[in-house]
Amino acid sequence: MIRAFFDNLRLAFGTFVAHPLRTLLTLLGIVIGVSTVMTMMALLEGLRIKVNKDLSQLGANVFRVDKWPQGFRVGGGNRMNWNQIAARPPLTLADRRAIAESCPSVLRTAASSWQPGQRVRTVTTETQPNVFILGTTVEYPDTSGITIAQGRYFNDAEDVDGRRVAVLGPDVADRLFPNIEPLGQEIRLKGRPYTVIGIVERRGKVLGLFNLDNQVLVPMNTFLAAYGKRRTSSISVEAKDAQSVDRAMEEVTRVMRQRRELGPNDENNFEVSTNESSAKSLNELSTVITAATFGVCILSLLVGGIGVLNIMLVSVTERTREIGVRKALGARRRRILAQFATEAVALSLAGGLIGIGLGFGLAALGRWALGLYTAVPTWAVGLSLAMSSGVGLVFGIYPAARAARIDPVEAMRAE
Amino acid sequence: MLISLQGIRREYHVGGEIVAALAGVDLAIDRGEFVAIVGQSGSGKSTLMNVLGCLDTPTAGSYVLNGKDVARMSDDELADVRNREIGFIFQAFQLLPRETALANVELPLVYRGLPAKERRARALEALEKVHLTQRLHHKPTELSGGQRQRVAIARALAAKPSLLLADEPTGNLDSATGAEIIRLFEALHAEGNTIILVTHEPKLAARCPRAVRITDGKIVDDGPGAEVAFRDQATGQLRDEAHS
Ligand SMILES: Nc1ncnc2c1ncn2[C@@H]1O[C@H](COP(=O)(O)OP(=O)(O)O)[C@@H](O)[C@H]1O
Ligand SMILES: [Mg+2]
């Protein structure tokens, strides 16, 4: 049995060597399918590792109170619709003050509010209208995990007075002040001047989409004065220690329900979520993307499989005489079947291996050229191997069965 | 008795008509015989050889090989009989073009499931019998016609079969090379091999201890080779005279 297997493998290898270009072209579908999956999995896995790491840096003791549910929740669970959520009252600085004052398990709180898609100018230049303006209270660096690379964050006095001071994300700083020291320079938001007092440490992108470095942070009161007082905030709450997180969440929920005069049967009209729940919804999202990627992959494997089917049928036809000779010399049907099935599996497995190599290459390229965080998960390698050999078997069995049925007398007469 | 054929028919359907390539063949051959089969092109010689070699299944009649009824055999059993009992030699050599001479000779032993070492030893022994030990690693395209046919004979011998079947083995060779191949068969016969040889050359048939003449799928003459060849020539001359 094992001897027969190695004989078949040797024969398969001989075929590839005899037709290298044809073999390569046949493999293209499988190579593309497998390398797509590998690259996507590397991206997702890298993202997951990075986000989980980022979230863990924020500290497990922090949770958030929001008007809106976590951005990346997908399907299931939440039966509320958009209109109901939009009709919820905004979270305000007064809510934040109430939480800080009446929740004994809470260490500190921070509020933030935001306006996306803004243009930032200086006298001489300006950014694209894609900068994220964030108004925050002074505790924000502690609860959000940002670090100041240069200069300082604003202080309470600057917030209370609504001073126009700004801390820049590194991308904004690079764009506006490529050649001079940004600290002390003046920028303009909605036409009004702000003094740059700090630069944030670079953090990169989330989901490859949302750029954490393309931000401008200003004091909360300054922000509300400039962008409108009625907007909602997000309130970050840090519990005293890990043991009191659950209690702090209960206290915050009770205070908020009291403030909003909710009856015992009313649902919360606000969201309380921990970083873990954000991580969980990210993982849910990545599951969906994984499934979608597999859809694409299955499609290209199907195309690859049809390539294998086609080339194996050609191969069987071309080698009719050889098959006839083998049968005349005593090869049983199963032996011929196994020979051609082995060849089909080896063929598509070779495609799978090339695809895996290409996937690793693309992941490395993404890391090196685009600065993406990528990591190829081991199970993706195993799955790719299994899928490509499966494709070979499924699409190779029909041509192999045809080869096994060939009549030796007819076959040896064939020219 | 090695071979016993009784009432063997092999029919083909050609465009709604039934063509009988073999129309009732009775034939008995003993172990150790050297039999020539002669007949005109299209008379059914190859069809008979394919039936004898268990490559083709007759439409009717019985074929007992080595005491076993071939009609009762499964597809796998037939493959095993071809592998162990039959050594086939074809007019067109039928060597695998991508494999070396040695690998070609080893092929039936591969299907017998022998380990590589034993395969190699037996193949070398067979190649020695056909005086071809200098060309072990040549591909068929790198060999002359005579050498190719000797590789094919070695391949047939390697499995040490009960029966060598050669269908016009000299048909693609010049007469000098053909004579060489026939001497090889005579030597193999002298060693005790049973050989059935299809040929259209009366001179070759005349050298065989026994010859069978087949016309339109039926055996019309059977006897010592020289006599059959003589009668064949005589009827040929009669025919020619009748035509002139
Ligand atoms: N597959 C086939 N289909 C139809 N007729 C066939 C087939 N094989 C052989 N024949 C016919 O059977 C007869 C005997 O053929 P064959 O045994 O090859 O003759 P020979 O070998 O004596 O030249 C011929 O008339 C041939 O046309
Ligand atoms: Mg013939």
C-alpha cells in the first residue's frame, strides 16, 4: 500500500516536470484562493492580537457609558432599531458629575465628545477634511491609554475656562508642521486660533480604517462651545480596583436610571460596556469577515478545482495509451484510480503550498510596506492544506475513475 | 493443457451490423509449445491474442487457462492473471516513453507489489536474457527499434509468466533485426517457455514447431509450421493462378 503510494507520487511528480507551465497555470485558481485566505487571516489575526493588546493596555478596570452601542457589534442580541437609539437623550457633563459624586466604587471619570471630518488650517497650509476633533476632560489620557510624546495635555483650568489649546495626533502634526517644532504654533479650527501644547504618541489604525493618529484633542468645554452644547458625550469610568468593576457598573447604571426616571420595567436608554465587551464584538466582527473571506476562497477553490478537473481529463486522454499498457501489464482498476487521484491531490496540494508561501509573503509585505499588523494563524495553514488537497480529491476523482475504466485493447490501438 | 479454447466468438457492432472478428475458435495448446499464428490482415489474429491474454472478453465460448475458467474471473482477477501468467509483446512495443528501459521492465513487478530491490534484481536478470544490460538508463526514444523490442521482451519475461504472447513482434523491424528477435524467441522456447507468435511472414511460421492459420475468424489449418506454411503458399499460388 505504502509502496504503491510512493510509486504514484513519483509518477505525479514526473507529470509536473513534463509540463511545468501547464501545471502552474492549472494551479493558479488554488494559489489565488489559498493565498487570499492566508492574507486575510493574517490581517484579521494581527488585528485581533493588536486590538486585544491595546484594550488590555487601557486597563481592565475601565468601562464606558455611551448613548450608542459599541460600533462593531454585528447581528444578534440587540433588537433595538436605529430610530429608538437616536431618540435616546444625550449623555452630558452633568451625568458625568453625578456618576463621579454618587458612585463610591468609582475612582475617576472622563468625558469625551467628537466631531469627525474636520479641516485643520495654519496660516500657510491645511489638512484634508478628515481630521477627528475630540473634546475631552483632563482625565482622558488615563482612561483611554493615550500617551503624550511631546509637550503636555491640557489642565483643569484650561478646560474650565474653555481655553483654545490643542494636542495634536502625530499625523496632523506631521502634515501641518513638517519642518518646524509644532509646540507653541497656532492652528485654526472653524476659523478660530488654538495654541498647540502637545503631541500624542503614534498608535496606528484600528481595523485598518480608523486612524487614531489623525486627531486633534481640545478641552471639553472649548469643544462644546465650538461645536455645539447639545451633543452627546462618552463617559469613561475607572473603578477603584479590579474587584469593584462590577459593583461600579451597577452603581453607574442605578444613578443613570434614576437621573432618567426610568421605571422598573423600562430598558436602559444608554449603554454600559467594558473593554472586554468591545473585544468580544471585535471578535464577532472578525468571525463575520472570516466567513466572508471563506466565501471568496471557496469560489476561487471551485475555479481551481475546475482547472484541476480539466487538466486531469486532458492528462487522462493524452495518456490513454500509457493507461492501456499499465492495465495490460496487470494494473488493477483501483491502482489506476489511485495513480490519477494521487496526481490530482498532489497537484492541488502543490498549489496550496505555493498559496501558503504567497500568503506568508503578502503578510510580510503588508507588515513591511504598509505597517499593518499581521500574523498568520497556524490553523489557517492547516486549513489551507486540507482544503487544497480536498479540492484535488473531489475534482480528481472523476478523471481518475475515467482512467480506471479505460479498455486496454482500445487504448493501445489509439494513436 | 495450458490453454483450451472452445467455440470462442468475439463480435463487434459496426453501424448496426454484427462483425465476428472471431467466429468460433477451438484451440488447445500445451505447456512448452511454440505456436505461430498466421493469417491475412483483418483475419482476427490480434483479437485472438487479446482473448488469450485476458485483455479482451469473448462474446461466447469458453476459455480455460491453467485449469481456470477465465469467463468466471472478476476484473481484478483478470488483471492479476495478466500480471502473473501472461507476458505480452506488441508490434508497437508499447513502452512508456518517459521511463527508462529498466523502469519499463520493472513495471509488471511494480503491479505485483514486489519491493524495489527484488524488482531491480529480476528486471536486470530479464534484461540480461535479451542482452541489453548496456542500455539500462536509456529512454525508449534513445534506443533503436530492435533494442526497444528487446526491452519489451524483457518486460514480458520479468514476471516469469506461463505464456508469452507476441503479436507481430517483428512487424516494425527490418528483416535482419527481425531474425535476431526470432532467434531470441527460439532460445526462450528452448528454455521451456510457452510462446504464441503472430506473424504474417510464412518463413517465420515455417521455423515454428507448430502453426495455426486463421481466416475470417476461424482456424482453417493447424500442424507443423513448415507444412502449414507450405499449404498456405500453395493455396496462395492457386489463388493467384485463378485470378490470372
Ligand atoms: N474495436 C473494433 N470494432 C470493430 N471491429 C473491430 C474492432 N477490432 C477489430 N475489429 C475487426 O475484427 C477483425 C479482426 O481484426 P484483428 O484481430 O485486428 O485482425 P488482424 O490482427 O488479424 O489483422 C477485423 O475485421 C477488424 O476490422
Ligand atoms: Mg493485428
